Amino acid sequence: MSVASSSSLRALRLASAPRFARAASTYQPSSSSSVDAPPPRARPASPSFFTGKPTYHDSLASLQSSLKSAQTSLRAAHVYPLPSSLPMPQPPRASWVSSSALSTMLGTQLRTNTHREVVELLNELHAVRHLADLAGMADVASSVDSALERYERPEKVEAGKRSGEGSRVDELGRAYAMGRRKESSARVWMIANPKATGSLDVAETLGFASELPISEVLVNHLPLSAHFVRPCDRETVLRPLRITGLLGAYNIFALARGGGTTGQAGAVALAVARALAILREDVGDVLRSDGALMRDTRMVERKKTGKPKARKAYTWVKR
């Protein structure tokens, strides 16, 4: 059997090539394959569609865009940033939704660091909004306000948060508040002292006034010095008035129950600070910075089994 040469094989291949090309050019797909072909997919509207947390990334991008737009508008009006010689105006305190509500809103469970980053971005937007309000740029403030609206708590919740546990002011101008410390609880009523001529400021309280008015402080129908014998307890009760420069400006009537003298003094002081924050909105930041509006959660540690007290132990005897 003879084997064909390479030249003859090459000639046979060239002769058959046009026929295969014509066959391929005349081939038409069947109608069934064209019907079953999937339609072209549309491009997602959001660039974070394929990420694990699209709602979270879209929300952050929207907040950052609002912040950048507001800063650009303020910078064009020569309002932002402020000169280093001028103090940065402090915006009013903002209250955002809780961590769980924010996680539900953003569609993901926020970790501590992630939640802190979101809150810092919201606070920065809030500061820019306050600056726009002071500059009279209502359009910029309204745009930032619309961006922050869904993240802020309702006004009723915020008002209850500021006032404390059932704090209120009645029709006679008396402020009522409640405070707790350890096992003690106290209810306080405060009203402006008619002997005080006008409102006292810090300068007058520090000694520039010729004479300070004397107010009445009654605890359980007794004068303050009669109910609290120790000077440190009396100083604890009067501390909210002292740091705000309002000594003698209000008459105080308190009812304290439970616990000892230290617990009752702390409870009365907390109630006085809460009532003072209702009557004078301008002293809220001072009281908040001092921690007067925050309840002291420390309690007496429980006794342990086999020990005479919480941590005291009996003397160990070898034999």
C-alpha cells in the first residue's frame, strides 16, 4: 500500500476548503434556538448592586454626597471653613435613631466601629447644617435637613429624653423631676425665687454681685441643713446650682425615700439637675458636661457565699 505524498495531501485540502466555507456561510440557525435565547440583561441602577451590603453603601454614598455639596456651597459663600481665630460654633445636641433601628434601616448588622463611623458622619452633617443656619443659607440647610430626616428621632422621643423620667413644667411654672441613686429615689419641685431680681449669671455668682438672694431648700419638709447633717451631702445637692451660677435663683422642695443619706443626696441632686435643665435650656450643656444629668449606676456589691461581706474574707487557718 502506497502512502500519499505531502504535496498531494496539501492539494486535496485546498480543493475541499471552498466547499466547507460555502457550507458554513449558507448555514442558518433554526428558529427554536433564536426563540430560546435569553434577552440581554439590564445594567443595575446602583454601582453597589453586586456588593454584600448595597443599602448600606448607597446610604453612606448619599450622606457623603450631601456633605460634600453643602461644604462646597458654604465654601463658595466664604463661610466654610471658619478662620482659626474664630471659635467653632457648637451645634445643638442631635439625637439619632438607636443602633438596632439604624441597622434595620441600612440593611446590615452594624458593628461598634461601623456604627461609630456612621454617627460621626451624621454629626459632621449636623454641624454643617447648623453653620448654614447661622449664615442664613436656608437652601443648604434644608437640603442637609432632608438628608438627615430619616436618621433623627421624633421630636416627642427627643423631648422625653431631654426631660428625664417624667419631668415637666406645670401651669404655675413649677418644674418637676425625679432622680435615683442606689436604693434611694427623690422627687423635686423647683420654682423661681421671687426674691431674686431677674436672672443671675455666672459673673454675679462668682462674687461680682453685691448680695445674692437666699432661696429655700426643703427636703422631706425639713431645711437642707437639718435633713443632711454632713456638709458633703449638702454640697452634692447644691452642686447643679453652683456650677451653673444659679445659687439662690430657685426654691426647691424635695421628697426623698429609701436608702441612706448618701443615696438620697445623689438622688436629689440628679432631680435638681433635671428640673434645672427644663427651666433653663442654656445650662443643659454645662450640666451634661459635668455629668449631672446622668444617673450614677453604681450599686452595693452583693455578699458572696462563704465570705462575711462582698469581698472581705475570713482569716485562713492552716490547722
